Amino acid sequence: MQRFAEFIFAAAALAILLPGSAQATGPRVTTALFSPDKNEVHAVDFPPFVTEEVVDGGPISEIVRIALKRAKLDAVITTHPLKRMVRYYLLQEDALAVMGWHFQFSKEQRKQLIFVPISGLSEKFFYYKPAYPNGLNLNEAGNLKGKHYGAHKGEEKSYFAKAGAEVHFGRTITMLKKLRQGDLDFICAPPQSVEWLVDRYMPEEKGRFISTEAHAEHQVYFIVFNRKHPSGEVAAEKFKQALSAMVSDGTSAAISKKHFGDSDNGKMFLRRLETFK
Amino acid sequence: MTPASAADYKTVKPEKVGLSSERLKNMDRLIDGYVERKQIAGAVVMVARKGKVAYFKASGLADVGKPMQRDTIFRIVSMTKSITSTAIMMLYEQGKLLLSDPVSKYIPEFRNQKVLVPLPEGSAFPYKLVPVKREVQIRDLLAHTSGILYLFLNDVYSNPGRKMVVDLYKEAGITDGFCRPDEEIGDMVKRLARLPLYAQPGEVWDYGLNSDVLGYLVEVVSGMKFDAFVERNIFNPLKMHDSHFYIPKEKLPRLAAVWKSDWHGDLQRADEKPIMAGDLCLNPSDAEALSGKYLAGGANVLSTVYDYFRFAQMLLNGGQLDGVRLLSRKTVELMTATNHIGAHEAEFLHSKGWKFGLGFAIQQDREHPVDSGDVGTFEWAGIYSTRFSVDPKEEKITIFMSQTNPFGHHFELWDKVLVQSASAIAD
């Protein structure tokens, strides 16, 4: 879990160095269940980073929410089960911003968007141990032929397709279930997500989803502001400054530590809200 | 009306309750004909009147080499819905909720819902999402006017908007619950609530996953698991000892098999694999699970004809049976009122003239090709071919249970069963 804290610092550098547009991926966020605000930031459920199931909506939600507040941006984060709903709100309803990763936008669409990196994300390849008791070697492309790979929508998949793997898309939890059923051979996901989802939905399978030695590319989790929104450009600039300040003064790291720290308190923040009596 | 008792398994001579034994032989001939022609493997049929069971017969096979018995256990699937509605109405009577309450009061994910409106072909985006004019209320869930869909009806009533909503359901891992997913009902409901509705609440009658949402609502409002609530408050008081969400191991031998029929004599016992047809997924093997997480208020229950008779008799008695009161007479009257869905027709099992109350369809007039009973008769059915019908005016209950797929073939048989039941009245 310390890795996440490192990525927060990396994000600081990214936020300062990267130009206003970059490639990204995306889910959408909104915790606005009780008051429909004027400005909306949409994200896909991405437990435990962005989810209404944990305290404070998960670490990325909390970072974004505090940054919005410090930037004096009146906006609320709403989460959705599907990425294409996030895209809908961004591209059809000109929402202020969306959050996510593995975004795929056309060149034309990217012109209207301002990408601000929130955090680096480390992904790993996972397989189901009972299906591969001796491990699964993904280091050589030759081993991929005929394998079934579970990908997130928007994920770069050409390498696997070229190597002869059949690529299937789905939500992370669906893919984990398909791994268990034998419908997939391997998937790529952040270890924190896999750990949280297995604990949440199939605790009896703990320890059976194994990460391989093969490295997946590091990803970046973005907030993407919309130039078509009347406040989009100004909001992006204010948000960037607020986020940089949060990284400099240690707020982001503190949030990360709060959620992912090794102490009992850290674990508490990732507990499902429903488990608090 | 004196509350009827149905405490035992005894049957009475049909004449004692104003039915004709001679005419009920037509029911024997009807069912035997379907079994002999191998259209169905077997069935259990009951006709009860004035609280007494006058006709109760098992025919054919429950499974390969196993005769159908009167206590055979069936997957009653959508006949679960009336039980779920009863659970909600009990909470309503306890003052825990109002039917006019927005569902979001209890399940916050229902706030700020949108309705999907398809855009003309060639538009830059296939649809737009518009805010609901009013929130989905509990009554919408009971009466199927919420705008929430079933996936499988995409094959029956296909149109672009329905297909788009169903595609979103599928992508989000929403199922009809007939192939039980490996999750808790609340997980499904919370995702469903954040997907677009098919229509504005109150502006459509569309049979959908509403009772499944109600099952979760029972959990939220009562603080109990849905199955535990139903067992404690409905199954146990009504002595429905063979009704379960998950079957006890010792009762597995009594579970009927599901049969696939082409309705022309090709009858095969369904194997272990799910039955897939378009957007419909049925998994008969789910009923063999001894435990599970998914508690579907629209589909989960396994029961017998006799148990369901006790439940139906409770409703016919105005909410009580054998001295145990579950609901008040006024609440049952509310559940069986015909004006909950306004000008819409509940055209799914029936033709026009049938309305939907708070858990079942109700006959509003008698202008139908099939005369299955009087105005006020209420009914519903299950997708493996089960059906119940309660005629309050004649104090008559008819229950048919088989386990045959596909569903669509059975309308004719069900209608004929109801005709035989009605035409046996001899007083």
C-alpha cells in the first residue's frame, strides 16, 4: 500500500509538468446523493479508490473533493456503474469534469478536454491459482496465444490481441468472477482493487488470485475538465494549483496514509460503510 | 365473510362447497391429455372453495422415474412477488413506510434518477438522459410503474429505447435473477438505481425488477435479511412449512425437475446448464442450492401448491388465516384495487381489461375471450409454468404448478385450467 503514497508524489510532478492535455482513461464520480449541485464531476465506481462504499468515498475521491474545496469550486462527485455513462455526461451534457483512467477520446474530443493527473496507478496481471497451480508465465508473447484476457474498456489491448490472446471486456469484479469460472486466464488491475474486491465479494477466495511477475504499464488517474463547460478552463487551472499545494503541504500523502496506512486506523477507512454498526 | 380455515391437508367433497365432482373430472381429462401428449411431464392442480380444498391432484412425473406428488416442491419464481408485496404491506401497516414515499428515502442511490430517451437514428449520440419528473415511489415498485425493466422482455417488446436500457443493464451486470448472480440483492439494486429508467415513473406499466428492489427495501426498513423477514412474518405464521428461499437438503428429493417441451411431444428433462434464449437466462439448478447470497423478491421462492394455497387463502380471507392476521382487510382491498396503474393495461399474462394491483393482476371487467372468473379475480404466474388465481366473489382459489420451459406455450393450458375451475361451480 506504500506504493500509492509514492504515486501521489509522482502525481505532483505530473500535475506541474504535464501540459493541459494528455491521454487518459475514465470512470466518473459523484457523491451528490443528497443535493444536486450545479457543477458535477462524474466518475466510474473504482473501489477502493473511488467508491461510495467506503469512508470518505475512497482516497482519490477525498483528494479531489478537498482540492475542489480549496480551489473554491462548487462541484460534487457522482459515481456511476458504467464508464459510458461518464462519457455521456462529459461529451453530451458538458459536465464540468470527469475522473478516471484508461480514457479513450478522439483527437477532436481531446481538444475540448484538460487532463489533470491525480495519481499514478500501478497495475499487475492476475491469474487464478487453482487454474494455474504452477503459475502463469506472461513474459513471453508466445505464451499468450489462445489465452483469454480480461481488459477494462479503453485499455490498450493491441499487444495481447497481436500475440493471439482473445480480449474480453468487463468490470473488474466481473472479470475476477470469470477468472474463477475459468472463462478468463488473466486480467490486469491495480492490486489494491483486486484485494478489496476479493475481500468484499469472495473472501473465501483470498490468496487465490495471484499477481504475475510480468509488469503492466503504470497508469495515471486523471480528472478531466471540460472546455465546453463555461467554467471548465478556469476550474482546471484553480484545481491544478490547489492539488499542487496539497501535494506540497503533505495533505495528499496524509489522505493516502489515512486510507492505505498499515495501522488499524488505515484499514478502518477501507472498510465497507455497511459493516459499521 | 367468515374467515376460512385451511389447517390440514384434507379435501372435501366438491359438492360440499358448491362445486361439481362430475365437472371437475374435466380437469382430470385436461391435465391427463397434456401429460399423455408429452406436452408437460406432470402437474399439481388444486381448486379450493370457501376455504376447503375440493380438488387436489398430482399427475404425471416430477422427475425421471419419479411420480408427481401433491407435496412436490416447485420453483414458483414470479409468484414470489405477491409474497414480497405482502412483506412490504406489513411494514406499511406497521407505520414503517408509506406507499407514496420515494424509494430514495430508504435507498439513496434512487436519488436524481434519469430517464433514457432514444434519439433519432443518425444522431451524434444514440440517446439523451432526462431527469425524472418525480421520483420512483414504493407504489410504483408494487404496481410495476417505475420504469425499471426486466431484461428478458427485450425479446418480446423490442424497441430502441428498451434495447439501450437493457444493454446498460447487461454491461452493469444486472440480471433478471432467474440465473442467480453471486452477490447480495442490495449490490444489484444499488447499481440498478444508478442506471437510467426506461420511462418516467408512473407513465408506463412495464413488468420489471421492481419486486427485487422491494425485497431489498424490506431489508433496509426492517433491518432483517429478506428471507429471515419473510420466514418469520409470513411463512411461519401461515404454516407454509415447505416454502423456502433456499431448499433444505432433506427436501431436495421433493424438488420437481424442469422439462423442456416443444409442445408437440418432444419433452426432455433440462440438464444442469442454464437455459438461454435471447436475453432470458433460466437456471433450474439454482433451486438445488442449499444456501446462497441472492434473495430475489421477484423470483427466489420454492413452494408447494398447498403452501401457496394457504398464502392465497390468507389474502382471500382479507388478510388472515386460522386466527393469524398478517394484513388488515382494508390493506388487502388496497392491494387488489384496480386503479393503481391508471389507464394502463396489465397486458402480459392477460388481454385488455386486466389491471395490476400491488402484487398481482386483477380482472377489471369481463370482456375477455377467457372467462376465468369474476371481476376482482386476482392472479399471477411463474416462468417455469406455475399460476394462481383467486376469485373473491366465488371464494375460489385455483392453483396450477408444473415445471416446463418455455414459458410462452402455457397460456392456453393455464386458461383452460381456469375455465375448468370456473365451470365446476354448481351452486
